[in-house]
Amino acid sequence: MMDLVATTPPPRSNQQPRPGSNAQPPATDGPTVDAEVLEGAERLRLATTRLARILRQETHTGLTPTQVAALATLQRLGPVAQRHLAEAERISAPTATKVVDKLVQAGLVERRGDPTDRRVTLLAVTEAGHDLLATTRRHKTAWLATHLGTLSAQDRTTLMDAVDVLERLVAPDQPQDRGGQQ
């Protein structure tokens, strides 16, 4: 996948920045993106960031966002060494230790010996951890469904079409449809 670097043409004298706009084109030697695409990217970033923040707040687990993220990562990766969790979560080793200790104390994660290397301890999600994640995901989905239910049928259809596009946009290792170009 090609990385696009956003640049915008110099503003025309009659063109004012949108109020509240933080779009700052970085200096670049890469491909350019026009102002309309840059503004759309900024709006999308802001909307998805707000939605993610709201959904994080709908967790109601008593865990921090970092702890929930680590638990979900452990569920996704399966039993792994703590250093792999730290790398996957992009957190320091001391932070990973604190997070894992809290998850172990809460009974959501357990430490196990590695059957292939007795020097290594693996971290695994417990049944209680799996249950907590499932409950949290159901709660977040229900919250979102309730709010989607307030939209008109046309708006829901438009949004679901946009979700299809977003899923393609964020799909790992998938070429993006760029009007016939890859």
C-alpha cells in the first residue's frame, strides 16, 4: 500500500481556512492530496476519534483503556510472552508489567510456563477475561445500535455503505481501489 502525504496548494486570496480546521500540510516530497481530500480526511479523523472515545467510555469495566486494549490484544494473539504484548501495544516494558499485574490481580489474565522453553512465561486470557471482553463488546454494540436506530433509514443505508468503504480502507495488506489503479 502506498503512503500518501498530504499537501495542499497555497490558499487563494478569497479562500479562508475553515473555522476550527487544524489541517496543516506537512512538508513533503511525496504525492499530493488536494484540499478537498485533506479536509475530508480531517473530518473523518475527528469523527472516528470522537466515536472511539465515546465507545471507550462505554466500557464500564473498571479497567483503564490501556488495560482493556492489552486484554483484547492478548485475546487476539493467544498466549504470548510479556515482551510481545509490550511490542504489540507499543508500550514500555515497565508499563506492560504494571498493566499485566493489574490484569492478573483482577483474574483476567494468567501467567503460564511456555511448554517449549521453561525460561519463558506466557500470558493468557482467563475465562473471566474472555467473558469480560465479550460483555464489553456486546454493551458497546448495543449502545451503537441504539444510536443508529435514531437515524433515518436513508442515513443508516448511507452509513452502512460508508462502513463498507472504511472496512476496505483499513483492511490489512489489501490493495485500495483507486479508480483502476493499485
